[in-house]
Amino acid sequence: MSHKLLLLTRENEIYHQLLSDLALPNLTIVDEQPAQISSTDIWLAEPGLAAPLISVGHSLQWLQSTFAGVDKLMQLKRPLSCQLTNIKGVFGPLMSEYVFGYLLNIYRQQGLYAAQQRQQLWQEGEYRTLQGKTLVVLGTGSIGSHLAQTAHHFGMKALGVSRRGRATAGFERVYEISQFASIISCADVLVNALPHTPQTVHLLNGELLSKLPQNATLFNVGRGSAIILDELTQLLQQRADLTAVLDVFEQEPLHSSHKIWQQANAIITPHIAAPSFPEQVVQIFADNYQRFCQQQPLMNLVDISAGY
Amino acid sequence: MSHKLLLLTRENEIYHQLLSDLALPNLTIVDEQPAQISSTDIWLAEPGLAAPLISVGHSLQWLQSTFAGVDKLMQLKRPLSCQLTNIKGVFGPLMSEYVFGYLLNIYRQQGLYAAQQRQQLWQEGEYRTLQGKTLVVLGTGSIGSHLAQTAHHFGMKALGVSRRGRATAGFERVYEISQFASIISCADVLVNALPHTPQTVHLLNGELLSKLPQNATLFNVGRGSAIILDELTQLLQQRADLTAVLDVFEQEPLHSSHKIWQQANAIITPHIAAPSFPEQVVQIFADNYQRFCQQQPLMNLVDISAGY
């Protein structure tokens, strides 16, 4: 049986080339024209580009997202009726690069030394090390696990928080999300790596975040909706000891007039913590394509009722 | 038998307190007065503070350095005749913090995103990851080993270079120093972690470093004497693709007029990559003191003929 694939990414050329190189059997890549879209049974797509076209995807059976976050496909008028798979398991090392890169920048005072270099000033700063500090990760999937391993490598303690609080390799202990408020005061470093679900929206409000301990660092690499940004901005204004490193926002791009851009103890990056590399996405797609053809269960299947 | 300890550090008060807390048997801490110095048989000292006093240390039997680097005690008119021990094994995690902190800053374009934040600019940069890159470490001791482990954790390959080229855990392969010139072109990241010895002085000259591959990053966390600084400065002027991160210099403090301070692709820090924490030093001293009293071989004994 032959299949038709629709590509909906901002890097279609690269994907086209990578897929052609693999020469997957019985698979034709078709152009993005309305008449063609409706006849394609498989989409390899960015959720934001696929969402507005779902209603004309009359033949769509399987949508492979090129991203981890699929919330744009959860907010449709009608719930998605095809199989939806996402990218999992490849973001851990990239997230660790992002989180520990900024964490070490902050702890090891790279900003101070850069300023001193501009003045040709040779002067030791105060010294902070990651050793002995506690990392709390919201979300204990493959990203959270990798962050916990990296924390251990640097001599930190790693605690996890998840929906069910199930013990997970790499974490000293995992708490249920209902217990989070009681342990946030232990979090020298707090990383949100939760997906967007109704339960995670605005979880991190100003009152909760105000319980962070002295000199804590907050990261958001999950979804922007987890944080009430205006309340966080206010908290950062009041507490200069805190630092927030934010890669995701409820409104992306973050509006240029938002005050947090100028907040000295906020670091803002444009959703670049862990990009999907086409080479990795195509590998996952190819594995799943084989399963799809053999009518086996797909990998990284999204539970549409749970939202991730 | 009772012993007299002379403290020669810039943190004598802290050391005094920590040692008093341990209450080591038969050990008296004495003041730094000429008459007293000559009667002390044990010194706990920074090499640079001890060196000028060695000639009056008539009773000195054992000198525990508070640093790893003891080259200032190797340049005396008369070779040291007492036992010399240094600090080893505690610097690996701190060096990994320093090296990988700066490496991730560079690879993940923290400077670019900071500049964009000042302009409220939401724009993805080009993407580089540590995954798949090659780290070459000069020196395969405890520091080199920890760097190699950290490299593996981030998906890099780690090659070592040592005097004898002996296989060492954590490194894919260890080369003899004589083979270094033939593998430097593989070094996406080159870290010098060698001690100061006659063989390592000016090892990294301009000609050799010019063989570094495109976009390579050079670290010096060993001793300043390993690099010919003026030749490196010239190379950095010619090759904007290279970055050098330097924590140690032949002349410390680095003279404020040196051109490398202003070199855009150089990062200069004031010998802070891996400080000795008094708590760790005192622990090592206490272990060695027990051995000294029982006339057992000391730990971390420096081979004075080899220089480390």
C-alpha cells in the first residue's frame, strides 16, 4: 500500500533531502497544495503549521510532530482524530547544555569577570560552586532525567516533581505535584520541564515563587503557560537575589514592550534551549513509518486526552 | 612526640579555626615570628608564601602545600630537602564547572542572546551543540579525568595527552606528548591541565596552536608557562574563529597593558578556575598528619625531581 506524506516545516527543503536519502518504501512526498493536502495520509509537521490545516486533512491518519510540544494541536475545535506522535528522548542533552550553561555562567560569575576584563582588572570574586546545591525539576521525563544526571555529575542533589510522584532513576526523590509547595524552599535551582496541560497552566504564580530560597535560580524550558509572567516580573523586581532564565513564553515572540526584557536578573532567550534537529526527527519518523506500515503501535504516541 | 605547625596562607584565621576544631593530637600551631619559624617541623602553606622562608626553615620536615601547583617551590636555589605534598583530587569538579561553563557560553551563544535581550530582539541564532565534538586534554590526572567524564556526559569524545601516553579511564585514547602535534588538528576543544615542568614550558607556541581546527576553543587551566602568550595573542588577532579562555599566566597578575585583555576572542579570568577550599585542604592535611605521625608514606607526595 502506498502512502502520501505532507511536509509542513520551516525547513522543508532539508527534510525533503533527508527523506529522499532514506528512500522509504511506498512513500511519496507531495506538494503543499489544497487538493493535495486532502489526499495525504501522513504529515510530518510543526504543530503550529499543521493546526490551521487539520480541518482539510480529510485523509490524515498519522501526524508526526517535529517538536516535543504539541499544545497547538490540543486547542483545536474538534479533538484530533488521527494518531499523533511527537519527538521525545533527544532533548535531554540539549536542555542540559542550556540549563547548566546558564547556571555555571551565574554561579561562576562570568558577567563579573567579563566586566573586569574590560577594565583590565585582575581581581578574585566571591566563590560559588554547584557542589552541594539542590536542583528541583518539575517533570521527570527524559529531559528531567538528563538534567538530574547532569546535576549529579556536578555534585548536586536532584529532586523531581511529577503528576504521580513515581520514583524515577536519577532523582533522589520524586514528589507529587500537590507536595511541590512544601519543597520549593529547598530549590537552589528550579527547572520547569513540564508539558502544557490544564494542570500546569499558571502553576508557577508569584506567591508560590516567592518561597524560593535566597539566591535561587529559576529556569523555564517547559512551556510558557506554566508561569504567570507579570507576577514573576514583580517578584524579580522585589528580590534582586533571584535569577530567572526563560526560554519559553505564553506569547511568542515575547512582546518587545514587556518589562521582563529589561529586568537585570532575568535572562531571556527566544525558544532555543533544545531545537529539533532534522536529522534526529527524520530518524524517529523513519522508525515510526516502518511501524505504521506494519500496523504496529507507533512510538512517542501522544495521549490526546492527557495532552502529552 | 609533639609537632609544631606553621601556617602560611592568606586565610590563616580560617585555617586556624578549622584545625582547632579537629584538635589533632600533639600538634601546636605557632606564630609567624622568625624565632618560631625555625623551630616548626610542619608547614601548611601557599607555595609563594613559603618559598622565601624556606632558607630559615631549619627544622622543616614536611610542607603541605594548600595548592596543586608547587612550581614556586621548584625554583629555589637549593632543591627542597623536606617532604612536599600538594592538593590533588579535589579540583576536577571545579575545573569542569569552569571549562564547561565557558564552553557552553561560547557554543550556545550566550553573548549574542544577551545583546539581543538589550534590544528586546526575539531572534534565533545559529545552533551549535557540544554533541559529537572532540575534547583534547593535556594532562590525564584527576583534573583531566573529570573533564573527560564531563565531556562524555555531553556527548563529546575525549582524547588525552600525557608524558607517557598510558591508557587512562575516561579517555578514548591517550597519546604521548611527542604525538601531540599530529592530533591537535582534531581538537575542537583543547584544554591544558599540565603542571609546570621543564618539559611543559612554552609547549604551546604560536606555530603549534595555529594547527587548531576551525572554530576551536583553547583553555589554559594548568600553568601560565605552558603558553607563549604573545604568540597566542598574535594568532587570535589573525584568526577570529578561535577563542581562548585563560585562567593562568606566566606573570600574575597579568599586566594591565597586555594586549590580550582587549582581544575580543579571549576570555581572561584571574586564576579562579579551581580554588582550594580550606575545608578540603584541612581534610587532606589531617589525613597526612596521621600518616606523618605514624611514619607512613604521605599522600600526594610531590616528586621533586619531576616537579609535580
